[in-house]
Amino acid sequence: MSGYKNFAIIGAGSLGSYVIRQFLKEKAAGTVNQVVVLTRQVRSKGSNTTVDGDAKVVAVDYSKKESIKSAFAGVDVAISTIAGSTASWDALDVQASIAEAAKEAGVKLFVPSEFGNVSEGGTEGLFGAKASIQSKLKAIGLPYTLFYTGPWSDYLFNPYLWLDLPSGKVTVGGDGNKKISFTSRTDVARYLAFVLTRLPAEQLRNRALKISGDTKSFNEVFQQYEARTGKKLDVTYTSVSELDAKLAADPHDSPSFLHRSFATTGPFQALDNDLYPEWNPSSVVDNIVA
């Protein structure tokens, strides 16, 4: 066991809500003592960031270090699920002040908002913003664990990201044959909770863990979707050079940035799935036809 019993989850949105639910299950089972949720404001019931269950919800002013430090009182591990907006990656930068407050409050391990493709060494766009937080953690001497999960298979396929399955029209970067490591948000949360509560602390500090629930190319996913549903998809392929041109015109073009990454990066080569022997994650097609 890691010895970590008290967890703070920063953000309760598209990924945070899944992480919160999983850690509350661990609390109900007696594995975790405390789950603290940090949000910019406590939302009304029914909103996207409503937190149900036995969690301590704290509204925090991220511009004030003392506000953040107070929320981290007694916390062993801080997990950031903050996401950059579609217009800017600047929202991720708040993690620098959060990390400083966590260090001063005695937090033992910080999990920055990664949960996608590998960002280490990144200098531009989303990956550059994430890499700068890694540098901050190293600079202040706060132990960290990075979780690389690939895109979320239960979230990625939506109209904004050119993957509008209900309409039958989808667009991908490159030729659609590059393999991609996918993981659903439910499986990300399950893996996160398992390793952070059960692995020895020394196996977590300053480590990057790569997981994949399913490894498929977009073309393979589309073929499986068509076979499962009987619906034919109209697929458009956008070349990497076209994506480069789009990004030159607008560096914050999220769909172009992500599809360029998918078309050029490839899947994770060395996985840490075996750290959770009973993980048994779901497939991409099971998530998109659920």
C-alpha cells in the first residue's frame, strides 16, 4: 500500500467528476480516509460540476495562495484535472501556483493534469503548457506522478473534434491508419485510484505511467463502428500539411492540434497496464456505441 489516505481532486468537470466518484468508492471501502474537491465555486445541484457523495467540497480562489493552502490541510496527494480551454491553454498555468501551495501545505505527491498523449519535452501548444508544469514541480522539489492515457474513448467522438458519429460524417488527420492509445474516463479513474492507493510510494514518485485501454487506428474504429451499428460513415482525411497550415493560422485550434498529434505520434510503446492486474479496460467501440 502507498500509505496515501487523503486525496484532493482539483476540478470536478469532464474528467474530475469520474475521478471523484472512484475515490469516493475507495473511501466507502475504507481504503481512503478523506476526499477533498477543490473548485472555483460550488455549483448548484444539476450543474456539470456538482459533487454528490461523501466529499468535502471547497471553493478556492486560485489567485490567493492561502486559500489553496487551507484546502490542502491534511492532504497526502493532490490530483489536478484542470483542462485548458478551447481558446487558450492558459487555464493550465494555474497549476504552478497550486503546486507551490501544495508544497507549502505538506502535500506528498502531485498529479498534474496530463491524461492524454506524452507531453514531456513539449515546447508548443498544449504539450508545452503541460511540460512547463512538470518543470515547475521539479524546480520546487514536489514529487509527482504523470499519467498518460491517450485520448478518452468515451469523450473524443464528438462534433467539435470532427468526429460526429450520429451525423455519419467524421474527419481525421493523416490517412487514419496511425495506431492510437485510447482509454475511457471510467478506466482512467479506476487505474488512478488503484495505483495511488496500492503501489508503494517509492514506485510513484517522479514517475510517468502510460496506459491504454485499447489500441486502434481511426480506420479500425470506424470499421468496428460500422459493423456494430450497420451505419456507413463518410470519412474525410485531412493531411498533416493542411493541419500545420491551420495551426499556423490559429495556434489554439484544438481539433487541428489533436488530430495532428494523432496522425503523427503513434501509440505508447511501453505500457504500465500491468500495475493494475485486474484492470480489464473497455474497448473503443464499446464506448462509442454504448
